[in-house]
Amino acid sequence: MAHLKRLPVDQGWHFKQASQLNNGTASASFLPVGQFPTVAHIDLLHHQLIPDPYIDDNETKTLWVNDADWTYRTESVPSVPSAGLTPSSRAVLVFEGLDTVVDVYLNGEHILFSKNMHVAHRVDVTELLSSSKTTTGSSTLELRFRSAPAFARAEKRRIGYRGNETDVHFGGPERLFLRKAQYHWGWDWGPAINTSGPWQPIYLEVYEKRLDQLVVRQQVSPDLQQAIVRVKGLVEHAAAEDEVAVAISGPSGEQVHSQTVKCSDGTFDTSIAIRSPQLWYPHLYGKQPLYTVTVRLGSGHDTATRSLGLRRLRLLQHPLKQAPGTAFVFEINNIRIFAGGSCWIPADFMLPRITRQRYSDWLMLAKSGNQTMVRVWGGGIVESSEHFYDICDREGLLVWQDFLYACGNYPTSADFVDNVRAEAEQQARRVGHHASLALWCGNNEDYMLAERWGWQLDMDDETGPWDDTDFPARLIYERVLPAVVDELGGDVPYWRSSPYGGKTSNDLTVGDTHIWDVWHGKMAPYQDYKLYTSRFVSEFGFESCASLSTMLRAITVPSERHAQSRLFDVHDKGPGHVRRYPMYLAENMRFRMNPFRDFVYCTHALQAEALRYAYNCWRREFRGPGEENCAGVLVWQLNDIWPGTSWALVDVDLHCKPAFYVTKRALATVVVGMERTVTKPPPYIVTGYPPEKHALDLWAVNGTLATVHATLTLAAFSVSTGEAVALPGNVSAKQKVTLAPNQTTELLSRVAIPDADNTVVAAYLDEYGGDNEATATAKKRRLARWVSWPEPMRLLHFAPTLKVELQISDTGDAVLLTANAPAKGVTLSVDPVEGRPNAVFDDNFVDLVPDETVEVGIQQLHGRQIHVRFLYDWEQEDGFEL
């Protein structure tokens, strides 16, 4: 019997421009590719035929590449005899992904047409490769790619658009008619780079029989004492006597189960019970043991393996005790979790450049930031199973996966629906076994836009058909995709859209919401985030610049390195940013546009404060069983795709912004929070005075699964002098508190703040030392801290003698910070040095008060000087005069 042989077709590739755009820049002759897999932009950059579209205004200089046709060719396809063909063997070319509109030729014979970059293709080429003319040497494979925008426009004319031509965010409506990553048309965080080429591996398989459509799914019993693992699939070219061997090994490699399953009509389907399974948990809740399922066909025809974490997953939507609507809470192994995290955009426009290491760098940052969930946004791709999803399984990160539709009114012609159904089935089979997969979501914001643009959407009409309305895509989201998930999704739930639920798509009481009235929309103050508390915030955010070094890399012209330059605008795709930055800054803090480093710092501080406020009030609302008034917050966005300004927590060079550290602290297992409350409105007869906020509420969040006993300590200081301020006599400066597991505990209410407009209040939670005086006085681990400031910060006058001091610990792996008066947003940085990794700080953007030392861990300092800055430090440097 012949074993399956897989022969990579990754050598000898050349490319050539097949049109005359830009005077036929790359049309003269075939050139070797820079790598494989690849896309045209990568190869043009390799040969220095285009400037880097990520730098300066090179985006517009390279737009012609988006519209050109490209041909890829190799003459190194293995011949069948060299691959070991037997009389019963088949030879199949496998294309894991072609971007996007392409005709494929083998030895001049047309073998494939594809118009979907999200699907793989298998083409039987046995006869072509075994013909006499190919028996003595290699064959020629040619991929002729057509311009995706031009093809999409033709498809739009053929199918017909139900919209009005102006109701599409990002790119033209033609993008909706082609199954290609939608962000390639440009988005509000990145340029328009519409790639073309063989973006995924190509290989030749030679075999007699093979496994196909393997699906491994699991179901854990409500008492968590048993897991049922279902394994099913097909055998290509099966015979009546064929059988498959199914084995399961445990996390330590021990064999858990082994059996032989007969194939019936070329299919197999078996269910296996595992008693007392080792359960998989998100990383803040437990460990991530992984089982391995191995399926072998016959005596070595083919073998497939799947890694499997066993967990009971549910999406709960029960009525709430003291709030309208229903919960939206993920439950893992009977534990209701607060799903704090972020949204993920593709890590590059030129997707073949993304390596496993790059994925790991990003995802490990998310984990280090105490994030539990990553939402893969629908305008990109279903990410790599072997890289992205494997890492999430291993590290305990849950994944909310959108299907690949975003911000548009998609068509539903018969051929389009057939295409998307096949795509969904492939993607569900490809990644559906991963323990980290927590949700399939139908699309990003399509229902919300239907409401905005007035498309025909009757939320009470659950039956359809909707093909006579101007929003026919409900067929995809309410019929096609849920049917695929029902058949192939196992225990992973399906959700129609993000946002979705209730009487409107963005109903605060049902389902999930996208909160964009802050920054976008009516540009509400970020202090209004509390008014938008919803059951699950799956998207919200606030813009800021990338790190200074990344911004300087993006803008190479010195005279353009300021916030009012043309090149700055080019590197901020957010609409209206020229108005939004100064408005929000002017409302909240004194700021400087120049020098550029100060403006960058101010945008960082603004973003951090906005997110600090949002997480503070929203996580408070995870109050326990039946009171999960807010059970998840996913900030837009974790990562960046190019050097510029955006909503990212971490810029494209992996520099963490202050907002990253704010969210890290907000999502820690134990958190203490405070909110200043209104104590008195201004006199009705005057204007220009804000209401007084001279009292505060204080609470703590215990995200662990055990009761926490802690000591709460309060301290207050004058902003302008640094002197200690006595709290009211009825408030104990130190007290024991008990925090119930996995919920919020309210601690103090309406605490009066002396001289509130000039006083900061610091709260500390420390590990409880016990009632014994000797142990109680011993130093205990600090669990959480929070500093409450008067607002708006633009009215604050810091102590003229304010000094922040920094000392490196004796071990060299920590920075010790002190201040003689309250200091806001103390930020540490190190100058980048080429060839050396970035310095990594465990914390940053720290608020300091007197009488404490804050320790910040640091790695990879390599003797470099640490720079320190804080809010309004320029006033100390320059003086502050009217």
C-alpha cells in the first residue's frame, strides 16, 4: 500500500506583471519571487520596484499595484513517476489559498478558476502529470491573477447592488461582491493595499486513499465528569474493507483510548467517552491541558491529528435580577467568566509575511495584559489554525471569531450563496476543533448599518424570505451560517452579528454592543461611558498615536513630524481625527501640539484615561450570578497593521501604549475601583460651572474563584502641595474586607472628599495578614491600587516642587518609583537601539502619590537610560505663564 506523499510546490517561482499599469513596471520579464507563499507587493518590494507603502505617502504611489494583473509561474512541479505513482494512485494539486481571482494552468491546460481567497482547492491532475510529455521532467504551473477591484466591479454589475452606492464604509460597494479580505480595500486604521498572489502553500499529494473532511468535536457533561469526543470524516477512494484507527492520548502523552472503526460507504463516525477528563480553562481560571486525537487510515495510507482541549462551553442569556433584559455571559466549565480583552485585526496586509513568531508575540502580549478573549474581526481572515489558534489553545485565550463580512450590504445571488456556504464549511472544519474557539459570529456591524442607512430590516420577521428586500444578506446570517455551525460547530454557539440583540442591534439590555458614540458619532465625553453600560461591550475604543519612535519611522520628512502635517493625516485613517484630538484633549487636559513628542504623549494619556474610565465602570457591573450586568469588554483594538495612529493598544512595532497597561491593571484578578459622584448641581442661575463631585464610591473586583480576605487602606493628598489630607472621621484609613469570588463587592459609598477639587485619594488592597498582630504587621503582597483624581485634569495645578525619582533595583530587573507630590501618568521609556530588543516594562503610565514606592519590573534594559515623564512635565521645564 502506498502512503500519502505530500510534495511542496514552493521552488522555482517567478512573477511578472501581466498588464501595463504604471508603464509596465514589472512586465518586461519574469523575476524570482522574494519568498513563497507570496503576494505581488512582497515581490515588488523585494526587487525595489515600489517604495514601502507603509512609509510617508507611498500608499498613493503604489495604488497601481492593486489594479494590475499578475502571473506566477514555476517549472518545478514534481513529475508523477518521481513521486511514486502506482496504477491505483491519484495525484492532486492542493492550493490552500489563492488571492483572489485566478485562472490556473498546468502544462498549458486550464485546471482551475477561483474567486475566493478564503477557500482551499484540490485538483486531480493524475492524467496531466502522467502523460508521456511529463514523465521525464518537471511540469509547469502558472497562476494568472486578475485585478480584484476590476473583477469585483464587474460582479457588482452582474449581480446588482441593493444599496445606494454611498452606504458603504471603507472602499466602494464592489468589495462586497468578492470573497476577499475586506480590509484590503482600506479601513479606518490602515491603507488601501489590495494584494494578489498565492498567499498560502501549494503542494502535490500522491496517494491511493486519504482522509477527508475530518471533524473532531467534544461535549462535556454538566457535572464535568465525562467528555464525549466525536470523530467523523470521509475516506477518499474507500473500499468496503477499509477501516480507521482512532487513538486519543492525554496531556502527558499517555494513551487514553484506542479503537478501530469500519468505514461505511466511505464514511466513519464514532463517539468516545473519557471519564474524569482534565479540563481546559482560560488562563486566568485554570490550566490548559491538551489531548491529541490521531486518526490512521489502514496500514499507513494517511494519518491526521488534532489537538483538543476538553471544556464545557455555554453562552448564557438569562434574565437579570436587578437590570432589564438578559445576560450575555460566557460560561466555561460551569464558571461564568468576565471576558475582558480586545479585538484583533490582521497583522499585515501582506499576509504571507506573518510568521508563527509574530503571532506569538502579539498573543503573548494579550495574555500578559490579563486578557481572556480576543475577537477576530470579520473584515479580515479566519486566522491560522496551526499558528494563531494553536497558540490560543496553548495559552488559554478564548477566541470570538467573526465570519468574514463587515460593514456592508452583501448580495445573495445563488452562486454567491453557494460560494459562501462552501467557505463557511471549510473554515468550520479547519478551526472548529480548537478549545479556544468560543463563538462564531455572523458578521461585523451589518445589522447596525442596516438601521443606520434605512435598509429594510424588520427584527420581528424571523421567517423571511428576505430576497425581495434591500437587505437580503439576512439569508446568509440567519440561514446559511447557522446551518453550517449547527452541522459542524460542535458546542460552539453562533451569534448573528456584532452588535446584535434586542429591539435594535445596539440594544444595551440584550446581546452585545459597539460603543462608538464616544470618539465617533456624537463625540460624547468619555466620562459618559457609564451611560453605555451594556450586557457585553464587544467593541469600543479611543485613538492615539503610535509610539514616538514608530511615528518617526512612519514619517521620514522632519518638517512633517507634527500633528498638523499632511503626512500625519496620511497616517491617521480615522475620519475626523483633526477635530477629535483637540476637542477631547481640550475638554480633559492641558496639552501641547509641539514638540511632537509632547503631542504623542498627550494622545497616549488621553486614550489611557478614556479606557481607564470605561473599564472601571463596566467591570464593576459583573456583580455575581443573575447580576452579570456587563460580562465582557473587548477594546478596539489590540494590534496595529502599519506605523500610524489608531485605536490599538500596541503599535505595529510591538511598543505597548499606556492604554495597554491601563487595561492590564483593569483586568487583573483583583481590582479596586473608585468613582467620584455628584454631590451638588451648580446654581441654576449661573452657567459654566460643572456639578460638584465631592464624594466617592469604592468597590473591589475579585476575579478569582476563592474568597479573598484583604486589607483596604485609604490615603489622600493635596495635588498642589503634596501634603497629606485627613479623610472624614467616620472613614477608617485601614480596614479588613472580604471579597466574594468571581464578582464585585461594594466597599464604601458616598465618602466625602475634603477639598475635593485639589485632592487625590489612593486606595490599596493588600493581602490580609490575619488577626495575629505579628503576622498582621508583616509586609503582605499588594493586590491592587487605584488613585482617584479630580476632573477635568485641565484644571489641576501640580505642586511646583513635584519631583519623580527613579532607582534601579539591586537585581537590575525592577525600577523603583517615588514622588514627593501626586504625579499623573508617569511613563517610562528607553531609546530603541537597532539590533536590540525593546525593553519590556511590567507596568507603565503609573499614578504616584507620596509615602509609597511603586516597583515596576523591567526586562532587556541592557544598560540603557530610562526616560521618565508625566503629565504637564513641560510646565516644569518651560515655566507656566499666562
